[in-house]
Amino acid sequence: MRYTSSPWGFRFWDFERYCDFMKKIEIQDICSMFMFKGGETLTLLFRRDRDEIKRARETADRKGIRLIEVSITDKWKEEIPLAEILGVKYLRVCTVWEDKKEVFNNVVEELKETGKMASEYGMEVVVENHGGPMTKAERCKQLIEAVGMDNVKINYDPANFLYYGEDPVSAIDYILPYIGFTHFKSVKYQDGKPKYCRLSEGVIDYKKVFEKLFNSVPSSLGKESKDSLSVPSPLGKESKDSLSVPSPLRGEGKDEGGKDVKSYTGYIGLEYEEPTDVEQGTIDDFNYLKNILERR
């Protein structure tokens, strides 16, 4: 199992401190963001400065940390070559578009251009379900299918779906083949209004989420094998209590009716967003997710 963390909760940190914390909790693959309009006070974000990008890469290398994803903006044509310096594989798009037909069509064309350029650098584009047409799983599916590129996928965030009233578990039925990255947080309700929160405090049933993501329900796919994957115990160390995940959960197989069954094989991405206690919140969520995975 590969773990990473969204940078958003750490947005007021400097990059070196962020790397140090991730290494401390034994997450070696991290994510960051390029500077967007209005984010000038956020110290973690990268400016589009080649020297700054090189220094960030050197810092990460020195600390044994690997950058695997960076969030891009409308200046993606400048950012993708810089992302190559960082060494990332994933380019996250987190834009809230208007849910109008003409806007949808324009987004499709722009994602095609982004995907084409990303492919030239060996990268994937992952579009986060975050407002606008991306609040509904069916619309997410329509968008990705309209783009029609193998390297343009969805960054699945269950809490973002629920925040806008979409069932995050049922959403997987629409988008599972297109999920390329994940963010995991939860939602609770205060005075009837949704609010992001720790995984342990929220209403999202992550056991059901992982069942669908990993397609572990069909009994024909539930047998142990030599190729099973060992999931680390909390904070990344192997232990005799770690879970052996059957190999069919890592890719694809067939259900009892002979139909192809695919499952998610990418990163498990933490996203604790509250900056005032982001260290403890991230650790708590990390252990919460691992506890669920170890009990599967």
C-alpha cells in the first residue's frame, strides 16, 4: 500500500519543515502545489521560478523524500516543465468550473491539451471532484470519457462528494475505472451544514469505500495467493499484524459471472485540512486508515 498526503493542511509551512514532518511519520512520497491567484500568503506553494523549483528538488532528495504530485493552475504550460524538475508523476487539477454546457466543452478541450503535454513528460493528469460539474459522479465520468485520454483521470475525494450532497460510496460505481489518485478526509454536520473533519469524527463509512475501491466483495476474488501484498502497520513499519491483501485486489480479475472487475491500485492520500492542528490530525487520520485496512 502506498501512502501520501495532500499539502493543503500544511499550506502555511515552509517546504523543508513539511518534508521533515512527512519523513518523521514515514511518508516518503509527498505532494505540493503551484502558486495560484489569491494564495500569495501560503508559504508552502511553489512559485514558477526555476531556481526555487531546483532548490525544492534538492531539499527533497537530501531528506530522502520524493515528490510524486503537484497541483497545477491555469498556467499549466509553464508549470509542467517545472514539474518535470520536481520529478512528479501526477498533475492535479483542482479548479471549480461553472456547470454550463459551453464551459464543460471548453474544459474538455483544455484537459485534452493538458493531457497531451503531460504525456510528453510521462505524467498523468488527475482532476479533483471539487465543485461545479465535478460535484456529481456521473458528470465526472462524462468529463473524463469526453476527454478520452488514458493519462487524464479523477482524483477521488469522498468528502468533497458528500459535502455537495453526493453519496461518496455510490459514486465509485460511476468512476472506479477512471480513478487515478485519492484524497481522504471526512465530513460532519453542524447545524445541518457540512464541515470537513477528522476521519474518526465524520459520517463517511470508509470500510464501504475501500470495499468498492479494492473490489473485495466477490468471494471468487477473496483468496490468498503467493503474490499478496503486505500492508504496513501504523506509521509505515512492517509487522506480524500487517494485513495480507489478496493479489486480485491490486489490479483486475473476473467476478462469478465472468465480468471484468477492476480495482484501484494507486496512492492512499491523506488530506487533513485544518492548519491549526495539522500534525496531530494527519497522524490520527493515518492511523485510522491503516487500522481499517488491517482489519479488512
